[in-house]
Amino acid sequence: VAALQEEKSSLMSENEIMNDRIEQLDDSLDDPNTVVAKKYFHAQLQLEQLQEENFRLEAAKDDYRVHCEDLEKQLIELQHRNNELTSLAEESR
């Protein structure tokens, strides 16, 4: 029991130390002059830019997909028309 109480006490003090470190990190993020905060905000800005770029690329991909589908339909129509004209040309001969 004593060993478990000692372990519990040790874990509680370690927990307090970790909580203090978390608070310090949170405080350093709130201060825009710290290196950590600058890196965090820079990373956050990069993330937003990449998300915008991803959205733009997804929209372009969708546009190209629609354009490709239209071109495929035109190709099929032209192939049918070509077949018709070829058969008419053979009949004419």
C-alpha cells in the first residue's frame, strides 16, 4: 500500500509539472513575440494557404473532369458521324 501511495504521489507531482509546462506553452503561444508563437502562426498561415490551394485545385480538377466528359461525348459523336460518312462514301463508290 505504501509503495502504491508513493507511486501515486510521484505521478501526481509529475502531472502537476506537465500541467505547468502546458500552461507555459499556452502562454508562449499567446505572446506573439516568442519564437514558438511565431513558428506556430507561420505554420498556421501555411496550413490556411495550403487548404486554399487544395480547394482551388479541387475546383479546377472538377472543371477539367466536366470538360473531359464533354470532349468524350464529342469524340463519340464524331466517330459515329465518321462511320456514317464512311459507309455513305462506300455506297457512292
